[in-house]
Amino acid sequence: MTAPHDEAGEPSPRRSRWLVRFLVLALVLFAVLSITWLQLATRLGGFKVVDLAILVVVCLSLSALLLVGLQAGRDFAASSSTRVARRLRAYGAAAGAAIESEEQHQPRVPRVHLPLPIVVIAAVILAVNVVMLFAGAYQTGIGVDEPVHVVRLQQWLTSGWYIPDFLLSGGESTLGDTYVYAPVAALVAHLVTVLGGAEGLTEVAISPEAYTIRQFAIGMFSLVGLAGAATIARLVFRSWRWGVLAAAVLSAIPMWTGHGMFNIKDTPVAAGYTVFTLGLVLLSRPVALTRGRQRSLAMAAIATGLVIAVGTRPGMWPALTGSAIVAIVAVTVLTARSVDRRTALLTASVRTLIYLASGLIAYLVLLAIYPNAFSRPFSVAVLSIGESAGYGYATKAPSDYLPLWFSNQIPVVILAIAIFGLVVSLVGLIRAFLVRRARRSTQPPERRWGLQELMVPVLAQALLMPVMAIVIRPTIYDAMRQFLFIIPAWAIITGVGIWWLTRAVSGAGVGRLAGRTVIGVLVAVALVMPTFDQFRLFPYNYTYFNEIATMNPIDGRWATDYWRLSERELAKKVDLGPSGLCPYGYAKGPVDWRPERILGYPTCRSNENFTVFRSVDGPSDQQPKLSPTQFWYTIENRSGYHMPENCRLADEVARPLRGQTLMMSLAAICDLRFPELPNSQVIAARTLDSSAFVSGWALPPRPGGVWSTGTSARLGVMLPKQLRDQDVQLTVDGHRLVPRGEERRVDLWVNDVPLVGAIYGDDSEDQRIQVTVPADVAGKMGEGRMIVTFRTPDPVPAGPAGIGGIGDPVGFLLNAIGVAPAQSSGG
């Protein structure tokens, strides 16, 4: 087919348009297919130049085929005289007329001039908070879940599943969260990190540079949310001044700026939801149905929002779909009230088709990115809801959980204006639904509220899911971070309140200047005060509480640093070393040294805040010297903290907030506490408190005793007061597992001093080992503490079935232990 030419022999604009379409389609296909191709190449041994060449050829070929097919379809539709074609043309003509009619009857939003001083203040606050956002991304610590998502992404690159390798079994998560998360946000952060040179294309790094750049990428998602809120406000209020104000309000909410520094799970979802709402706002305007560019923008925003939000949390699809349904139904009802039902149904059908087309595009993109999950659409649709609503270990939140956190973490002036803006928006909707068509058409613009059609998607984002959560009570924890996506909508609703007040003042006579001054002061206070509070809390902005909450002490009532970000700063102050314990939560009583894999007290070696950034900002040289019976213990503030009775404060991370000091986390030095043995009595090892088994034991105890695992096991006990400061006799009853025809040795050390050894053969029965422990050895650790170490070279594998359920190599079976005065047994 030869393209038409103009009189000068140059290609016509039509040919240029087809060329542009071809290039755009090829680029889109390349962006989508390269992700899947990258996964495949990673599994087959690496991405090569030939893979890139093949991918380019495939994209160009597919683009040509699609465009030729599209043109053929158009030619067929134009030349066909079938009944279906006639009906489609008739529908198109009727829909076009309905759209024109809706556009003619759509109420015009009165232009309200936002004073320039307010715009300047808003712009300055916005700039300050954006700088704070990225500075915080550079300085803040590593959140609790970010290392897990690093592992998830590496697993996605390797196997195609966005599930931690230690939870993956048969393509499913053993924790039951197979469809809770998807890799879109992590993939974007990965690509940004690759461009920053901190990691390779097919591997995920855990270096300080990689974590920092990933957090910069999260800040970019926060910027997308700010831009989306600003654009929505521009469309609603018909001025970019109001867009700047809405973005400034959103940035002044510490919850938004704080989570934008680190939260890889919720910030992208919030940004995606806001972009999706922007698409619905565009779709609510008749101009988006008549002009190709506006329609394309609406489809792009809807599809992009779906990809980001659902591609990060698949369980978000009901919320987004619900917003779309509410928006389309509301606009349909309003059109029926202002024009007629036939026009409303025709325009609703066009909007529905555009939304479905956008959703199909988004699904195809998600299918290309995460085919393992999205090739099972029914499973994703159903299981993502159930797994998200009843996630893992958490429990259902009370009905007042969200209202309490919302009312105590949103800055109080913004909260008051937002509530007023919500009332204004709801009243406008009610008036639009109730006012008759004839009366509505004769109202002058200054009497119309005029925001109802465009505010419906914003109200749906702000209210739909919180109301549902209050009613059905799903799993909610960690304050409001799972509902961070409602905050941009509330920032726009705050703009509605300011818009209405400014409009009311503009119609006043003598008091106009005074009214504008009052509004200016109100807006300045609403923006400046929380920004100042954020500056004082920096970089833990998300721990902010408003004036309502700080009427009473925060510590002991509210969780502050539940993401454990302050532990990076804590690591600069103290060197926790390999002996430090970093549990998640706080102890209610004495804290004891316990095995990590049994009782869930992880060492700080498994906490990235104490390891990743150690080479960058390690602790100072002046460190407290710990005795052999002491260890480090960290505590973060989760609704308060309790200093264990055997610990003392060494250092802490805290921030000021309106006359209070908010504790984020602290490091304590704790003394080992062991169970006290009775005087002159041998007791069964299985009756000892679990705090006695320092390391190297298979717990819980078996009826016959406690098995040691590996080559060394440590047991901690306390001497009775009568036996301290003197020689004591230590008695140990037990059995050594020995292969047939061989011998094995057991060596006993007390307080790191070797004392005695015993030989066991394959036919040996239980043996009693007795040894005198000199007073200076027994008292080496003070307060009667003794650590008895059982060294068992060459532990014996327990076999496929294990011994009593033990799968690790085992050495010594401790049956009983006792102490007595040395002279009573004669040594």
C-alpha cells in the first residue's frame, strides 16, 4: 500500500502519523517484553547482545503486524454493510450526540482566585518537604520489610516467583501470602539502582549504595503521588495555583513525606491509586470522550495506576474497581438528572468501554511482568483479597483503629479543614442529586457548587476502603501505613475546604480583605507547623502525632518507630557485635539469652541496620566494655517499652515533639540470668528453665534429656548462695552418641576453662562425670554464674528420621546436672 503524497511530493501527515504510531507501539512492546525476556535470559545463563537484537526484531515485527491488522480491520468496518457494522455505526453516532449533549449541560466550576501570597507559601513548603523527602531517603535506616523484598526480587529474577526463597514451596508461599505482593515497585527500584551503578541487571545487591538508591526510587513514587494530586486539583479547581496548594498540603502531612523515604510496599500503591484517580477524573469530563488526546491521557493514567498499585499489591484491585464503578455510576446519575436517561446510559457505556480497555492494557502489562501469578487471573483475583485481609500472624483490628490513628496523625489544622471540605463535597453531591433539571440549568454559575462530578473519584479514594475496613475489620497493623493511599485524596479534599472559604470571602463586601487575610494565616499555619514538626523529627517524619495526641504522653500509648528505621542511627552510637540481640518488640520481664532459631530472639547480625551501613557510618571508638556475662539488647518503641529488670540503658535515639521526647529505639546492656541449681542435689535437665540453654541445644527437651547439636553447646546455671566463693563439685549425667565400632570424646569447660574429658564407646551406658571446680573458676563471672560448655568433636548425623525429631548432627544427651560442696564428695 502506497502512502498518499501532497502536491510537492512529500509524505502526507497521515503517513507521518502511522510512522509515529509504529515507533510508539514498538517502544511500548519493547518495554513490556524486555522484562519477561530478562527473566528468561536470567534463567538460561545471562542477558547477551544477541538477546537484545532478537528482542528488537520481535518488537518491530509485532508492531508492523498489529498496525497492518488494525488498518485492515478499519477498512473492513468501513466497507462492510453487515447488520453488526450498521449497528456499531449507529451506536457511535448516538454516543457522539449524547457526549455533546452532556458537555453542553455540564455545570461550569466557578473560577476562584487563590491569592498569590498563599501560592508562594505553598510553593516554598512544597520545595522544603521535597528536599526533606530525598534527604531522608539518604539518611534513614532500612525498614523491617525491605530486606525481605530484596530477597523476593532476587527470587523473581531467578524463578519468576515474587516470594522469599525460604518460603517458596511448589510455586506457593508456605506463609500463605503467594498473591499478597507483586514485583512492579521493587522492579522499578531495581532498574533505578542499576542505572545508578549499584547493582547488576540480574542481581540484587545489599550494599549501602544499593539500599540508598532504592530508597531514592521510593521517593520518586512519592513525587508521582504529589504530581497526581496537583493535577487532580488543577482539573477540579481549573487553576495550577490550586494544584500547587494541594501538593503542598500533601507534602505537609508527615505520614506522606515520612513513608516516602523508605516504604517500598505502601508508597507505590498510594502513588498508583492517585494516578488511577486522576484517570477517573479525566474520564468524568465529557471532553475526554470527544478528544483523542484527552481520552488517551485518561486511559494512560488509569492503566498506569492499575499497573503500579495492583502490580505492587494485587489485593488492591477491588478498591480501584470500586472507585471506577462509583465514579461512572455517579456521573451517569448526574447526567440523567441534568440531561436525560438515554444520554446518561450512552455516555456511561463509552466510559465503561474506555475503562475496560485500560484495564485490559494494564492486565497485559502485569501478565508480561509477573506471568507466574497473573497467568492465573482467578487465583489472583480471589486469593489476593483473602490473603491480604487475613495476612499471616496479625489479628483483626477494632472498628475504631483507623479513625483513631487518622485523627491523631493528621496535622490538626489540616484535619479540621479537610473535614470541612468533606462536608462541602458531600453537600454538593446531595444538592446535585436532588435539584431538578430545570432549576439546575437556570442557576447562575456563582450559585452552583460545580465540583460534584470531578470530586466523586477523589471521595471514593478517600472513603471507600476505610469505610469497608471499619465494617468488615480486616487485618490492619502498623498504624495507617496500609491505608496510605487515602492521604492524597484527603489533601485534595482539604483544598476543597480552602476553595469554598476563598469563594465565600470573594463574594463579601467590606470584609473581603480581612477574610482573605484570615484564610492566608490559616493556610500558612496548616502548612508551616507540621513542616516544622517534621524537621524536628527528621528523618523519622512518619512518627508524627498531632496536638490531639500530644495532649497526653506519646510513649506508652502510641507506637513510634515500628519500622525500626532508627536502628541505623543507633548502630552509630554502640557496637552491638555478635552478642547483641535485636528482637522485634519488647520484653515484659527479664530478658535472657535464648537460641535464635528456637525462641525468636534474632541476633543483630541478622539486622541490616547493624551490618550493611557499618562500613559507612560505623560506631565510635568509645564503647562500653561488656563482661562475659553481659550482652547488648535493643528495644524499639511499639506502644511503649519496658526496660527488662536485668538491663540498663546504654544509649537511645529520640526526637523532640511539642514538649515531649519521643523515644524511637534504645540499646541496653543486660546481664545473663540463669536458673539457680539446688544445693547438693542432681536434677533432670529437662526441668531446667529454657534460659539455661544458651546455645547449641535441640529444644524443647525430650523425656530422656536434652541433645546438644553441633560441636559445642553452652549451658548456663547459677550456684546456690551457700556454694559461692568456694570449690564446688559439678556432676553431669549423660550419654554420647557413638557410631558402631568407634569412640567419641566429651570435654567439659566451665567459664571458658577446660576441666575434664570423658571417652564414650558405642556400647557405653549413661555415664556420670564428676569434677571439682576451683573457687576462682566457679566465681569467674560473678554472682555465682557458671557457663558449662560441652565440646563434642565429630557429632554424629541423626539420620533421615532423626533422633526424637532432631535433624541436626547430635553429640551429647544431657540427662541431669547438680552441684555440691567439693569436700562432700571427695573430688
